[in-house]
Amino acid sequence: MTLARLAALYGVAASYSPSPGRTVQASDAALVAALAALDVDARTPDAVVAALAERERALRERLLPPTVVLWRAAEELPEEGAAPKPLSALPARTRLHLRTEQGDTLTWDAPSPPPPLPLGAHRLRATTPDGAVAEAHLLVAPSRAPGPRARAYGFLVQLYSLLSRRSWGMGDLGDLAELAAWAGRSVGAGFVQVNPLHAAVPAPPGGSSDPSPYRPSSRRFPDPVHVRVEDVPEFARLRGAARQRAGALLERGDGLRRAVLRDGCLIDRDAVWAAKAEALELAARVPLGPGRCAAYSDFLAERGEALEAHATWCALAERHGPDWHAWPAPLRDPDSRETARARAELMDRVDFHERLAWYVDEQLAAAQRAARDAGMGIGLVHDLAVGVHPDGADAWAQRRCFAAGMSTGAPPDAFNARGQDWNLPPWRPDRLAESGYAPFRELLRAALRHAGAVRVDHVMGLFRLWWVPEGRPPTEGTYVRYDAEAMLAALVLEAHRADALVIGEDLGTVEPGVRDALRERGVLGTSVLWFERDWATEEPGSGGSGKVLPPGEWRADCLATATTHDLPSTAARVTGEHVTLRHDLGLLTRPLAAERAEAAAEVREWLALAARLGLLRGGAGHEEDEVRAVHRLLLATPARLIGVWLPDGVGDRRPQNLPGTLDAYPNWRLPIADAAGRPVSLEDLTASPRLHALLDVFREFRGARAGGACRGPGAVP
């Protein structure tokens, strides 16, 4: 019990409930390991007693927590000026001095409410009448994130899979801008959601890089592999031998594109980057004109130390390899003298990587402009991965903020009895709080620079994460809790500043109360049609009929979709081909006939509902009619946002990622393809009769509900 109490005081859970009425105890070893990652020694009974006494004393004597949250007034929240609980609990006549991020100074005495405070991250100092002093960060956030101005539909796409006739072997930001312009102007879409565009860990010598966009080197900076080389102004100014070399690289890019679109090859990200890197090296040698030089200087000043650290890691990785744990010991510390000396020696390479970050930032901005100019009410929706690669730039530059020897994952559940280890180091909640959540706020600002919305992968991680000790199976992990109020305050504050929506990916096991807390703060959820059933709680098997949920009973504050990158396409689902794929790969745990029967019964249940509602126009048994009926069901819900998986528009059968596979399936390397598996270019996709027939569903709905009139670009009344 003493160990469990010590763990609880640090937010480490001694048990968890995987389903209603069932409790699983975490092992003592898991608790000791999690505490060790927080610099708490609990290896022996005496150490536990000493650590517990010290923690209880520190909490008893603490005037303020490291970070205090104040929500700005809203009808359902305290009136403006009401003091947060940590401030109202201070001794009477405690003098409070606030230095705002705007540079102003405010003073008042507790327990009086504070004067009106500006939004932002401020510094607070409290001095009690007996002279005790405490300092804290004060986050002042609006009560809710911005919400959709009108109901809208849009496309969901993995950008690398969207090749045009100008792509160099994988989709790029020029393709994204083209898709957004077409989708907004021609079919009235309100947004395009893409996969994480974060910087990837480069391939080791003689090896290949990890193609997953969800295990990035950095979430703070996008990957230059997404740059459209021909759109870099300096590339167009190449002359002489450099121009001749550029011509050869353009032909190489054409060959990479033909290999995928014509010859059926997989997307080879490393080959694409090798060609683009050489082309961008040529462009970076071209002197910048006065205007471009000023713009680059502004970018460097705006991104500051974070950009310098990222570029330094990239330069050091070129010399020492992409795993910083294997670098010479002094270089593993980003703040060491040796690292500063190496940065100076490699300044040309550091500048090159800073230039790359600028090129991709410019093209992201151009893609968002194209979306908004096309009339999209939201534009780009960027995806924020749940973590970073342990060997990458963020884990090196911000290593103090990550829990050493720990990985994020998921506990065993009904879908995976062994649990999951994602090999992503988790944030340390104590270090986040001590910093006023600065690393998290910086990350959010980066994600929202050129976006109308952000999707937060595994948004439940704002509340708690499953920590897996290094070298141990996921079953031997435990939950560690974060200050959800502070995490939400940071999220809502940065979304407000960017005037952007927040979409939380809240699929899978969700702790009771989490969805209510997210909804209260204006964070939209994610609802996938096949998972929407009448459960008494958020957990399958927790009571209720278990029947498919009628559209009118869905939640409104969500992005509703038929599938995601980790799930079968809608065509594969209605035909049952997803079961065959899993059988062929040896992934089924039951006989093929049983799996097929269950999958077919599920589809029949949903299509029967669609038929009863008059949404299955062509009758069951016709694949395209069934796919359209599924989307009519989505439109019949009150969901504020409707997402169309772009490959569904051409009948693609293949999932982009098949969980549970590594080399057995080409995860993250497939182009969009038609029903026969033939790759489809952006140009052919936008002209596809099948896609336009699917989008007629949205035109029908607008006409039926509003006489053909929309309330705004991309709006679905």
C-alpha cells in the first residue's frame, strides 16, 4: 500500500479498469520503473518510505502547483475574475504579482479574484504575509476551442499516396494545393485532412527509413520530402552545370512517378528523398534576392532556438548516424559545449536544414491559401502524432521533457490481448508542469501554423498514457496521469490563437468522463460508422442493446467517417475483402468462415438500417450503391463534420496501414488505387465517374435539406 500511495502522489496508477466491473492491478515492478523515470527511487521498502515522506512534505508545504489554469468566462463556467482554486486557497492577504506574456504587470491580494486577465501563458508570484514565496505559470485560456461555423464535409487522404503527373514518386505539397483547390471550387468541400507531415528519421547507412508518419523524428517541423521541388523559386534560377544536373534530377523524379503509377511499384520514400535532397542542395546554393532574404530572416527569427536545435540534429545525424544514442557522449547533450562547437563547425549544413524547413513552411502556407481561396471554410486539417521516435530530433533536443526508459503504448484489451508498445517516449508530466507546458504549446503552434484545424491522435493521452518499461512487454506497463486541465488549456489557447478547430481521435478504450471533458472544451470527437452502437457506456459489452446506432442518436460534436487509415476501405468492408486479406496474411484468430459470417452480418445490419431509412437506393448487393448508402447514413447524423476517405471515391480495396503487420504488408507505401488495384493519379481521380457519383450524395443532401443552397463553402446544412 505504501508503494501504491507513493505512486498515486506522482500520478502513477496502481490499477486500471479495462472494462466495467473489472480491475487489473499493475505490478510493483511497473510502479517502480515508472517512478524511476520520474527520478523517484522506489527500489527498496526503505526508499519507498523515504520518498513518500518527502513527497507528502513537499505537497504540504507547497503554496502553488507549478502551473495554474484560469478559464475565461463562459455561461457554464465561473464569471471572469473568479479565482482558480489554487489561488483562492492561499492565505488571506497573500500578495500576487503577475507578469503577463505581453509584458504588463498586475497585482492583487488573495483571496480576492484577479483583475481581468489577457489570454496567454503568464508568470505568477505569490508572497504570503509571513514572507513565504512561490512562483507558478498561469495559463489563461478561453473556455472553449473555436467550433465549426457551418456543417461541412471534406476529404481524408494520406498525402504520400496522392500522386499527380508532377509528383516525384509520392504525393507532395503541390498535389495537396491542387486537391484543395479542386475540392473547394468544384465539389464544395470544406476541408482536406492529411496524415502527419512531421519530419521523419532519415535512413541509416545501408538501411531504409521508417515509412510510418506516426513515428516522426520531430513533430515541431514538417518533412522536406513533401516539397514540390519545381515550386522552390531558387530551383528555377539554376544556371549552367547546376541547371543540367537539375534536368537529370527531374527525369529521375519522372521515373519514380512512372514506377508507381504505371509499373505498380510501391512508394519508395528514401529514393524520392535522395533525388529531392540533391535538387534542393542545388537550390540552396542560389543566392537569395533581397525580398527572399528578408523573408528567410523572418522565418529564422520566428522559429528561433527550436529550429536551430532541429537543424543541428539533422547536421549531426548526417555525420554520426540517425540514432543520437550512438553519438559520441558529449554530443548526446544538446546543451553541451561540444555540441555548440560541432554546430559551429557544421554551420553550412545547419543552414541547409534550416533552409529546407523554410521551403516546406512556404509550401504549406501556399496549400492553405489555395484551400481558403477555393472557398473552404476550414482548409487543411493537420494530424498531430501521439509521440516521436526515440532516436529523433525532438527526443534529443527536448530529452529532459521525455521519460527515459519508457515507451508509450496500450494495455491489453478485447482487441489485443498482448497490449501494444508504440516505441514512442512519453512526456514527463512533472517537466511539462514546471515549464508551464511550453513544449506542448510550442508543438501546437507549429501544427497550427498553416491549418484550419488539427487532429490530435490518441487525444486520450492528454489525460493519461500507458507507460511500458524498456525491455518489458506491454502487459507489464501502467497508466501515468497528466494534468488534463492544463493540457486542455494549452490546447484550447493555441487553437483560439490560430482560430482553428480541434478534432480529437478518441477511438478505442476511452476512460469514463474523458469525452465529456473534451466536449466541454469544444474539442470535437471522431466517430467511425462501424463502431457506433448502442452501448450503455463508452465500452463495448457494457450493457445496452449493442445494436447499430440510428443516425439521429449520434453525437453532433464530431467528425463522422466511414473509415480511417488503420481500417478497411468501405468497398473492402461491404464486399468482405478485408477478411480475405487478413486471412491471407495469417492474422485471423478464428476460422475464415466464422470471420466472414460475422463481418457480413455487421454490414447487413447497417445496410438494413440504411434501407429502412430510404438511403439504400439501388438495393443491397451492388457495391457502389452500398458505399453511397454508408455515406448517406453519415450525412443523416447530426455530426458537424463529415469525412470522406478519398480512396473510397475510386473503390480502393487496400488499407494504408494494417495493424499487426510489419514486413508482411506494405504499410504506408501504397498509392491510391481503383477497385482493380490500378494506381490512380490525382488528375484521373478528380475526373473519376465513381468519385463524382459518390459526391452526388452530398449534392443530393444539400438539395433535399436546403433547396440546393449552402450556408457557406463546404457547408452541408
